[in-house]
Amino acid sequence: MGFIIVELVYWLLTIYWYLIIARILLSWFPDLSAMSFGQWIYRLTEPFLAPFRRIIPPLPLGGMYLDISVYAAIIAYYFAEKGLMWLLQYILILLGLY
């Protein structure tokens, strides 16, 4: 039972990881970002990425800006994912479900 819970949470976190990566790739192609699929990805990932943008402003590079907050968000997501998976497994072990 616990293994199924861990796998389900891991699967959901992995899907969200790929949505964040897709968001980064879509930012390079503005035409794709304007499509319904691009807008859907933006709506799903914005709640996670917005706090990082408020803390880390984009860097001006000539006539454009480099958004480095996404890199901080990816690093934070990686550690949050690992921590959450460890905590979930620990709780399931304590409950005798894993």
C-alpha cells in the first residue's frame, strides 16, 4: 500500500517537473506560448515560479532580459522533491505501511 502512495506522489512530482521544463522551453518560442497548450502550462506552473520572480528580478542583457529565477526555482524544486519523498517514506515506515 505504501509503495503505491510513494510511486503516485513521485509520478505526480515528475509530471510537474516536466511541466516546468516545458515552460522554460516555451519561453524561447513566444508563438507556442500564446497557444492554448502553452497557456495551460503557464497557468499550472505560475503559482510555483511567481515567488522566485518576485525575489530574483530578470537581468538586463542589451535589449532583452535573462530570467534567472527559473534556475533557482528548479534547484529549489529538486531539493523540495527529495525532501518530500524522504518525509513521505519516513511517515509510511513509522505507520508500518511501507
